Amino acid sequence: MEHPSTIQRVGIIGGGQLAWMMGPAAKKLGLKLVVQTPSESDPAVAIAHSTLLADVADAAATQSLAAQCDVITFENEFIDCEGLQTLADGGTIFRPGLDVLALVLDKRHQREFFGRIGLPNPRYGFLNGDETEAELTAKGQSIGFPLVMKTRRLGYDGYGTSVVSDAIQLTATWGKFKQAPVLLEEFVPFKQELAVMVARSAQGDIAVYPTVETQQVDQICRRVLAPARVSPAVAATMESIARALVEQLQLVGIVGIECFLTHDDRVLINEIAPRPHNSGHYSLDACETSQFEQQLRAVGDRPLTPTRLICPQAIMVNLLGLDASEESHHQKLVALRQLPQATLYWYTKGIRPGRKLGHITQRLDGEADPIAAAAAIETIWYGSAGATEKTKLT
């Protein structure tokens, strides 16, 4: 039996699909969601108890949000941490805390934190923007080429990320970044990209989801395979990292952790996202508790519940906007809805090429080939040229 909580209204900063997918869980848990989002057409407006139309970084609007809610959580990290600190100092409860959000806003700070708590980083360095040519070259050589240059702030889905092959290209690429502060990381020739969702309550209870494999096309997640096809030792390492991270952060909420698995089975952290995450969407249909319900349980002081898979395996495929008519998109949706053991989520966002418009999860038996199942979905949505085999995914 669940103990009653004094938290009844949860504010959400951000009104995209991540907040939208919290709707059914909020209803189940008896929570009312109040959403701060800039547009009436944003997906979460449809499920919100009430909506405050304002930019997610509008701290003055968040003050109004706080007056209507018992706790505030986040759908994305693009907020004004400094502006919100005044509210926190005045007693507004943010979950996760603003210190966690501030950490992920700068990739350098993420890397330094991982290092301090003993979690496995790739080799890295950083540029502040005032380095000389000689200092730039020395930084690159200390890491080794090829390396990856990432904007320290506001990068996502491959935006603000470039692979650099040598010192000459390093100078040119930084010029394209307008000599903004950047992170430099070793290029990891990984075997697989892995991810894990983990939730922690204010009481310190932790719920870890199965480790999954993510596969990217053009640096955007195309598909997720659950569970990941890894050894028990690698799965145990991922769980250990997940538990250590949320304990050290004293996180209240849920976080997605993305990692590289090297060819000799070393796990290196790529980055984290302290909110529901694309790599956890499969949990809506394939786990006892979805990541969205677990997020609301954690921030709303409800007990965390089991994360086990309820099927032998599952796949999730992202549906990005195509260079095609709206009618063509909807014809493909009709075909996807006919697939067995599949659930389609369409975010009702404006259609444009490359935009995340929805996803589909398919539950599979233990004998099914997840790569073939994902390719069949991609053939329907992207056409035969877009149905990529794993060997072509990078």
C-alpha cells in the first residue's frame, strides 16, 4: 500500500513530448501537472491540468508556476539556473536540484564531476576561448587525434559536435565554432553505445532500468534495443555506474546515462540527461513501470516501483520528419499501426524534415531478431534506402 504524499501538483518546465508522455502516469498517480511552455500547440498542453505560456528559461514565469505547484521538475535543461536560484532560496522545491541542472549545462563540468567521483571518462580537455594557436595545438596533441570537439553548452542530438582528424582541422573547426568554449575528447572507437535509466527518491531509494543499446544515424538516436546484447559483467558495470552517479548527485528524479562500450569491454561515460530520455521510451510498453511514471513517483514522493522487462525483448524506433507531404506521413502511420505487438506514439508536432515526430515500440519474443524487426519498421517509415543495417549505423 502506498503512503499518501502531500505533493499533489507537479510543475513541469517544458511542454514537449517528454512532458506529454507523463500524462497517463500523472492520472494514475492522482497528480495534476502544470506546464510552463511557450506555445499552445506544444504536445503537453493537451494533458496538462493547466498551462503557463512562457519560454522555459523565463524565470519570472517560473515564479508564477511555483505559486501553483508543490514541486517543479524539468523536461529539458535549457533553463536559467541563476534566475531560478532566487526561487530555490525562497523555498521552491526543484527536483532534480538546480545544482544537477547546472552541472549538465556545461559538458566540461560534467566531465570534471565524473572524474572527481571516480567514474570512467574518455580522455578530455577544454578550450575557454582565449587560447593561442600553440596552446590549441598542444591541447589537441595531449588528447590525440582523431578527437571530438563539442560545444560545452546547449548541444544535443549531434548538434555542436565535430570529429577532428588533425591539428590543421582542429584550428579550422574551432573557427567554425567561433572560438566558443568547447570540450575536446578522445574519439572512442566503440563497439556499442549503451544507455541506462535510473531513478532515485528523496528517501534514497534507487530503481535501475535494464541496460539498453542505442544506435545512431547522423548522430541522432534511430533505434533502441532492450535489453542490450552485452555480457553480465558489462550490465553489472552499467548498474554500478548508475547507482554511484545518483548517490553522488543526491538526485531526486530520473536520469539517463549514455555510455560507450569499447572493444575490450570498458565502459566510458558519454553524457547524462537528468530527465526522461529517448533511450527510455521503450519502458512505456516493455517495463513494469515506465520512466515517466518513475519520474513522477520520485519527484512526487511516491514509492518507486519495479523496472523489470515484461517481455523477453523490445525495440524502439524514432520517427523523424521526412521530406514528404503530411498525407504521406499519415499513410505510413497507418501501416505502422498494423504491426503486431507494437505501440505507436505520435507527438502531434509540426512536421518538418529531421524533427522527432514520434516513436514506435515493438515487443518481441525471445527468438526474434531485433535488428531485422527494427529494419522492417524503418522500411515502412524511411523507405528501403533508410532501413539501415547495424553495420551502417554510426
